[in-house]
Amino acid sequence: MIKAESLSRKYGDVRAVDNVSFQIEHGEIVGLLGHNGAGKTTIMKMLTGYLEPTDGKVTINDLDIINNRVEVERTIGYLPENCPVYPEMIVLDYLDYAASLRGVLPERRLERIRYALEKTRLREVAQKPINTLSRGYRQRLGVAQAILNSPKILILDEPTNGLDPSQIQEMRSLIKELAENATVLISTHILQEVQAICGRVIIIDRGKLALDAAMAELRKTDRLLVTTSAPPDKVEPVIREIKHVQAVSSREADGQHLYTVEFAGNKLHEVAPAVASALVKNDLPLYSLQPQIRDLE
């Protein structure tokens, strides 16, 4: 479990993070979103112990990270921004070195390195110098070092940066697999990435918490889009009589009338068939009917 309480971080007079609080439970995959400079990376550095907060507190699995830094860091896998690695090292040697730093026991080290190489599809470059690798391979190497110690907390800053479409699919599958036994926090600029794998989103805006919500809640709709050739004076009175409907608005496009029907939450399964039935009953042509789906964009 990750718990941030009133986190703030100042650089001189600049407040990069301002009084941010949230809690992430075991097994959750949470997306951390925000513009460049919003404070995402600063928050991740405070959660992993790389930075101390100016104010506030970070608790990892009920342990204060300031007072129990070494113990907490043993449970964390972290992919920092821009994936810093040692370019002069061989991939295999680097992973062996990273495993020793993370406290992986010598008798388990080979097993964990094999696991990381397999999961990140790095076997074919295991004997190559890191400075010969493409950006995508380096990014996968960063993820490989983050999962060497079987972390219970996985914090990934832009994990799919530089990957091609097939590699992104593999990374999504890996993150979902890791979340079966770990808590995962991902920072990304790719909205589709969050929608594809995250169950919850936290949005940071200029250092402040702007939104913390489950993806299922964000996807809920309370509007219906209806297209017909019938004019508003014929359609709107009919729709307004339907139970749960709260408002109807219309606009014209390409010779058709487009209606937005607002209704009480979670009543889509009642309102949609009622609208279709009412229009047909009143001999009003119905061309299309669909819920207005919200997305992160």
C-alpha cells in the first residue's frame, strides 16, 4: 500500500508539489497524469525516497519512508525518468550488478535475471553493451532492473517511452501480470495507455491534485446522443416526457437534427430503449442512438 499525506515539495520559491494526498491499495494499477512540469516525477521521487518532502508524509506498507528508508526501498521497483543506466556495461552484467544492489541473494540471482530478461524480451541482447541498444531496448532494460527483486510496489515513470506498438502491447501485459502480486503506479503522457491498463487515474495540475477517480466512474455516462430528421418542436416534447430525462438540447448538422439527452445517472438501460420506443410510436424517424462516452481526452 502507498499512502501520501499532504505531500509538498519546494525548490526555492517554487512549489513543485502542493499538498497532495492519495492512497493506493495492493493490486491496483494507477495512472499518474499531468502536463510536463505538473509535478508527477517529483511525486514519484518522494514516494521512492529519492527526494524528501518539504512537508507531508509518505507511508509504504505502514512504514514511514523517512525513518525506514532501506527497509522500504527493498520492496520497491523503480523506473526513473529517462531510464538512467550504465552505457559501458553489458546488459547481463548490469542486471547482475543491479540485482546485487537490490539485495537479491546470490543463489536466486540467476533465476531473477532470467525472469527479467524473459519478461522484457531482452534475451537476444543480453550480451551486448548497453550503449549499442536502441531507445526501446534501453527502456525495457530499465523495467527489467525494476522487477529483479520481486517488488511489492512498482513505480514506473513513462514505462512505454520509445517502444514500438508490439512492444507496448507486451509491456501492458507485463504490467497487468505484475499487478497480480504488486501495487503499480505509472506516470505517462499516453492517455490510451491509462485507459488500457489502469483501474484508476490521478491527475496532477501545477502541483495540485486535480482528480482522483476510478476509470469505471469516469466512463459512466449520463447523456444520450440521438440523430433524426425530425425538428426540435416535434422531438423535444416527446423525449422530455420520458422518465429520468432531465434536459434535451439540439443542433443541426448536414441536414439532420442531433439531440443530446441528459438523464439521471446509471439509467442508460432504461432511458435508451424508452427514447427509441417513443420516437417510433410518434412516427418520428430514428437514424442513430448511442451513449455519449467520456474518455480522458
